Amino acid sequence: MSDIRSPAATNSSSGWSSFVDKANKFLQKTQEHVLQGINPGGVYQAIWCRDASYILRDWFLSGNVDGVMQQIYQIWSHQIEPNREKLVYGRGSPEMKFLSEVAKEDKQKEFQGALPTTIYPIGFSEVYGQNPDIDSTGLMISTTSWLLARAIKHVHDTTSSSSSETSVIASEHSSDYVSALLSKAGITDPKKVAEFVVPRMLKAVEYLSRRDIDNDGLLEQNHNEDWMDTVLRAGQIVYSQACWILALSNLAYLLSQLGRDISDRISRLADRAIKAVDQHLWSEEDGCYLDIQETHHIGGPYRTLTQDVSLYLVAITENAMNDHIKSTGEYNGREAKNLLDQSLYNRSLRTLDAIKSRVWKEKWPLVTEAELKATGPWILKPYQYHNQTFWPWTTGIEMLARSRFDRVEESSILFSKLASEGHPHMHTYYEWINPITDEGSGAYPFRTGISAVRTSIADIIEKIK
């Protein structure tokens, strides 16, 4: 395998053409894994809201629109409300000594409006940390809005029961087989689903807004309240702000499409969050956007750069593209440099450069640049789970971010790592990979990673067209 820093000698147009050819082959090869369920796969049988946000996009792009509508309805039915269903919380919180507690009515009122981290098939839900994680709720708002906006716009193509594309259901061997069958008799009309979920998404926005404790436009979190559930990040985390911005920008676009006046207020919240990140989370010293950790933070080191910062670059370009489409009615392939102001564009490029120089290590783009000084509840060895490993999921997001800024060579390099056959299986099929031994670990096949890479590729191809 070649050094990851070796650039491909190609110009933008020919480079993207080569990328698309390889990407189409990748999509064909991984198609069989798409419709097996919305759980992450492997040993993970419950529904994780953040993971489902990627898998449902993949379902939609693969033609399973009825199944998507059913699953959206089901997930939002588990939104936290007092006395709705049993809820446990705290298993990932050092403040709670990594012990779960049943959330009583007052705690459920505190969490009201958020989505749980995990929805178990046996009749209860879980908030993993001390508080609901921002990304599970934010990403599901974003994906639900994105899906409904597209489904409603093309409703004449998505409601025909005779279409082979729209009648696909999950595999009979999957845990979602019964739910997918129910979609035939349940809620499959995108407009009816929107009537059900839009009020719930607005309530979720209210909950997330309350996480801005000091009213500076940024959301605060405690330890392990994001996808890196062992890293013990606490404070104002760039990745979590990205999830918040994606939620707001895609919801505002859907509301605008539905003719709801509140769309402008939601858009202003997204703009405020972007300005707050630019004001508070930009580090001139590091030349990138960087988390501000609370003083009680016990992970570390403090100024660690993480690969998931790249999601912020996806969020700001998504917001800019949605604003452009709302004002002009079309996307017409405008690039980030034509959509973002010059300062934001330049800072984005510098962030991509910082990730490449600090987080890319020899052959691998890693999830953290430095070895973690403390983890929990799982005490991690070096090159294990979130501790300096290669994650196909976040690498797919970074590839998407680089594509938004026309970094064709770097996007192609990342894709070559994702599609590598140097394993017994393709790298993308593993939850994470040890960069020293080149061995895949965790769940296999990890549907979240497969779908995240596939949806990133679909976005790239769509923008190229």
C-alpha cells in the first residue's frame, strides 16, 4: 500500500472522472449490505439513532422509500417524553461512575424532546451519557429533513406501489423484516410522515437549544455525549456543533419547502451557530477548528485534533448550498469558494491541511492524532477503538468534506484506503482497523461505515453531475 501522503498526479476534471468510475464499482459491490436493517450490524442489534441517520439515507438512495418512511415514523415515536417508555441513562458517564440508572419522571422531563442514544427491541431506550448526546438527535433531525424534502419533491416517483425500486423491503433474515412489512400497511406517504415528525423535530430543536448553557451560540456537552463514547470529551466540541448546524440547515430547507414561516428563524439559528464556531472554536495557533474542553475534562490531551472536525466543513457547505437553492431554486454545481465568504473558505482549507498533516499518519487517516491519556468506561490500549485507529465511517465524512472543496487528489487517496482489498475483506466492512497490524476489529460487517461511505460517494457524484 502506498504512502497516504503521495498525491495522485491528476487535474480536477480527470481526477473526478476516475473517482466516479471506481466509486460506481464500490457501490455495486457493497449494495448487498444496504437493506439488512437499520441497526449498525454485526453484534449490534439495537437501533442507534446516529447510525440510523446514515443507514436510512442509504436505504432511500437505494430505492427503499416505503421502508424509510416507516422507520422515520418508528424512530420519532421513541422521542423522550415523560412516562412514555422505560429509559435508562448514565452508563457512559464518569460522573455517574459508569453505572446506569432508570430515568424517573423529573429526569425524563429534563430530557424531553431529545432522541435516545439507543432504541432496544425489547421495549426500552437508553441515553448513554449523563445527558442525551447531541449528535443522535441532531443527525436524525438532519437526515429526516433531508429525506422528507426529497421524497415530497419527488412524491410522484415514490408512491407507486408497482415500482420495483420503491417496493424493496429488508431481508427476511434481518431484525427489521417485520417493520419493513408493516410499511406496506402503515405510514408511507411522505406528507403524512412530515405532519407527524415536524412538530417532534421542532421540539427536538428546543431541547438542543437548551444545551447552549451560556447563550454564546455553541452547545455544551459532558463526557462521552457524542459518538466517541470512550474519549471523555467535555465542553464545546466542533463535531457536535456540526451536527447541530446540519440539523438546523436541513430542517430549515424542509420547512421552507412546506411553506412554514418558521424556516427563517431556524436558518438564523444555523447562521448564529456557524458564526459562533468561527469566533470561539477557531485556533489561529493550530490553523484549524479545535474543541474547547472544559477544565474538568479528563480525556486528552487538551489540544487533540480529531478527524470528525471535518463534519463541520460538511455542515457549513450544506448550509450554504441549502440557502443558495432556497434563493435561486437550483444548485447548478456551485463550489464552496463561490458559496462561502472568503475567510470561512480559507479557514476550511487550513483545517483540511491541518488534518492531513497532523491526523494522517503514514498509510492511515486516523480518528485521533495523539494517544489518549484516559478513556472510559472501556480502558483502551493504543490503536484500539477510538485510540488512534482508522475508522471507515469518519474517513467517509472526511472524504466528503474534501470533495466539497474540490480536493480531488486527497479524496481519491482516502477512497483508496476505504476500498482497499488488503484485508480478507474490504476495509470499509470493519468498524475500525488497527493501523499497526492492519487488522479489522469491532462489528463486521459494520453497516454504519458502509452506508456513511456510500452516501458520501452519492453526494460527491451528485455534485459532480
